[in-house]
Amino acid sequence: ELLRELNALTVARERRLGAVTATIPSVLWYVVVVGALISIAFLWMLYMGLAQQILLGGITGLFLGAMIFVIYAMDHPLRGAVSVSPEPFKTAYNLVMRWDARQSDVPAGHLREQDRVFASIGTGEPNGVYYSVARALCQVVNRELLSRGVRCSAEATPGSAYNIEGLRSGELEFGIVQADVEFMAFNGKGMWAGRPFSDLRSVFSLHRELATLVVRSDSGIADIADLAGKRVNIGSPGSGTRATWDTIAAALDWRGRMRIRPSELTPDATTRALCDKVIDANFLVVGYPSPLVSSQLAACPTKLVPITGGVVDKIIAAHPYYRRYAIPGEVYGLSDAVPTFGSNATLVTTAAVPPRVVHAITSAVLANLDELRSLHPALAHLEADEMTTTGLTAPLDSGAEQAYRQVAVIK
């Protein structure tokens, strides 16, 4: 079904592109020419003096000639004297994407064009915590780094695994990923088996990422073992949620009928699917408070299920980047905390990104921790000393290390 829909999309796109032309439609030329002939014939039918005839005919002919000339000049909109030039696009780029050295404290001759960097931060779905956190980071960075020619932008993506591939290909300069995904990518494990990403570098740790299981109240699911045979959304391909679920599935070692019936819904589709009984449970790995979890708990009778027991013991023993945590009950209006496990969300980059860029961004973040804590609830507990130690499963970038040494976070 997916391939059929993709094929239909491709065919529709080709038809739309094939229907677009870069010239004036021929029928418009026919209308103009025939209309001009009719107008001239109509003028000669009018009974008036020769001078008036010539004056009226001249005015009409001038108008028709000017109209035909304008249509002809605009027949090819991307070339010629009357055309769409690239200048408006260049102007918009210069105003929005570039820095004017004359407006900064760096002399114009010192900040070369090649020294200006536009850094994209891969995040997650637009309604997720990653995207909101990245926008908060860029708000601080773009204000602080005007003079250094560094600017960042939060880019919506499917999630952690996609961000890793975006970093590898050069599509992204930075990415927010789960610590477990970072570990697997750097060491060539899981979906990266046989192709380790040795150029992956850690910048700093951000916030806790907790395994969260939302189920309908009438589903009969009280713990993770009850998921056997149920319809469970395990996250879309390319997301960190999917990578964490694969770790859980390996630890459970379910076979045959004990396996779940998986769904790969996007976050936007999970709330309705849960309430309409299309799925029995939604598994996700998010920071708290999560707008998605809040909406699912409010949309219909649902609850959070603890993730504990021997399977969590097995996962933590095999993967040092996981720890036991608890989802605070007050963030979702619950009476008690919900035990679970998780790791940390981390900002990562590659060795190809200039160290000065990483250093500048890290310094800007360290200098504005109080503001960042107020910009998003997930960053409320952001501490400089934990940013260099918690959840960093790839080597620390040299630019970030220099920034930490300058403020004595590390020695």
C-alpha cells in the first residue's frame, strides 16, 4: 500500500510539472490578435471626419500595440528585459541569512564570506520537545553570535536516527539525539552495525529522555509484559523512539504470539488512533513535560504505565547510558510519579564542523543558562557540570572542550 501511494504521488507530481509552461498560453495570443482586428474593423465603421478617425484609430492602435508588446516581453518570465530576476532572492538572503560586518563589532575586512556559517540543528517533529528546545537554543545563539558570523536554525526531522544520517551526509551541522542512538551510531551497533560513525562528536547534554507508555484505561495493560499480542505504536522509522523500542524488544525476546502487533504512526496520528481503538498503546521516548503526552492523557480515558521489572534490569546492565528514572506526576496532573528508565538528549556534531563554530555555540549556551531554563520546561534543570558528563556517548568535540575549560567546567 505504501508503494502504491508513493507511486501515485510521483505520477501526480510529474503531471503537475508537465502541465506547467514558462510562456504565455497560445489561446491568449489568439484573443489579442483577433480582438485587435475586430477593434480596427469596428473603427472604420464609425461615421466621422477623417481627423477624428485618424485620432481615434491612432489611440486604439497605440493601446493595442503596447499591450501586445508587454505580453511579448513577458512571454519568457525568466529572461529578457521584463522578467523575474534573482535580485529579490539575493536581497532576502542578505537580509535574513547573512550578517553585515558593518553592523557588528568585527571590522568588515576581518569577517570573510567563508567565515560566515549557517548551522542547521536537526530536531524531531514540529510538535515535539526536540524542536522547541532547539528553537530556544537558536534564540540565544543568534542573539549572541552576530559578530562571529555564526547562526543556527532548528530543522524539523523524523528524529534521532534521521539526524545521525543527516550529520553523516552533511545535510545537518548539529543534531539533537538520544544518548543510546549516539552510542550505537558511534560504535557501529544496531542499525549502524558494520558502519560506525567515527566522526561523530558530543557537544553537550540537554535533558532527560524517558521511556513513556500511554495506554487506554480499558486496555488491560498494567505493565510492559501486558503488551504481548497488543497493537502498539513503536514510532516511525528514523526516530529515537524506534531505536529504544528495538532495545526493549531484544531484551524481552518475545516470539510467536507473544510479539506485539506494531504500528509506525507519526506522533500527530497517535492520539486519534489511541482514542479510536486503532492501537492499544503508544510507546514514545520524550522529555517532560511533553505536549503530545499531555494531549493524549486529556483526549480520552488513558493512563501512563510504569516500565519496570527484570526487562529494565537487563537493559540497564547491558547499556550503561540508560538509568532508572521516574516521570514526575505533577507535570501531567497525576497523583504519583511513574517509574521508568531513560537516557539523555544530547547535542552532537561532526569533526567536519569547524571547532570555532562549536566553541562559539557552546560558549553562548553556557553564558545564558538562566535564560534557557526559563525558555522551556525540559531545560529547567540544565546544569553546566552535568552537560559534560551525563549521556555523552561519543568523544567531546574540541571546540566544546575549549569552551568548558574557559569557564572551568572541566580542567
